[in-house]
Amino acid sequence: MKGNAIYTIAETEVIVGVRNKWTHIFTLIFTILVLGISYFGLSASGYTGSMQDFSRTTLSLLNLVLYIIPLVSLVIGVISFSSDGRFNELIFAQPLNRWEIYIGKLLGLMIIIFSSMALGFGISGFIILFRVGSEGVFRYFVFVLLSICSLSSFLGFRLLYLP
């Protein structure tokens, strides 16, 4: 395996991913999702105008993230192979091993998804931190890291089954 080829493919995936509007949409979705759940989570209990702390927000997000992460990974994986056909044709025409292409694309997509989720959850986390306080911030941080790891595993499985 050639590390330079993997790095070049990953770098190109990052550049294409940053230019892609879906990356920005997913960042916005993650931000709105966390802020909305934190703000409206206590409305069923009769509290209005206040946000939940990190512990309650993390528990509220758990089920919803389990639905969103596979959908995001499927969309990003499919967009990677179908959006720019010329780039894919150029990569597959090179004397590269398929595993080099796979690992390069996977690393590039993981960087894009990691930055999108970290930015979305991070912006929301800072807003919650300033509004509520730091109780349960470590749990929220661990939850975000585990969500990102599960997304990369879903993305890896998705890319494995591409022809």
C-alpha cells in the first residue's frame, strides 16, 4: 500500500466534502437538534424558557442520534461515490489497489463527518454550557465521541458493500 496515494485521496475527499452543501446542512441539523432537544425537553414537565443540563440532554439525544447517524452515513457514503463521477473515474483508472482507494475515501469522509458533528455538537454544547452550567459536561463529551465513532463504523460498513 502506498501511503501517499491514501493521503492524496483522503485530502481530495476532504476538499470535496467541505465544498459540499450537505456537510453544512448536517452541521446545522446537529446544532438545531441538540439545542431544540435541550430547550424543549423540559416543556413536558411544565418548565418553559429554560434549557436542560448536559445529563438530561444527553439522555434525550440518545434515541434520536441512533436514527440519524445511520442515515447521515448512508447519504454521505453515497454522495462520495456518485456526486463527482469524473473524479471517481480518474481514481479507478490509476494503478492503485482497491483497498488504497477504500481507505483513502474512508479517512477523508471520516474527517469531514467528524468535523461536521464536532462543530454541530460543540456549538450547541457551548451554548448549553453558558446557559445552564457545566454539570454533566463530561458525559456529553463522551456521548459525542461515541456518536462520532459509531458514525465512522456505519460509514465503513456502507463503503464495504459498494461494488
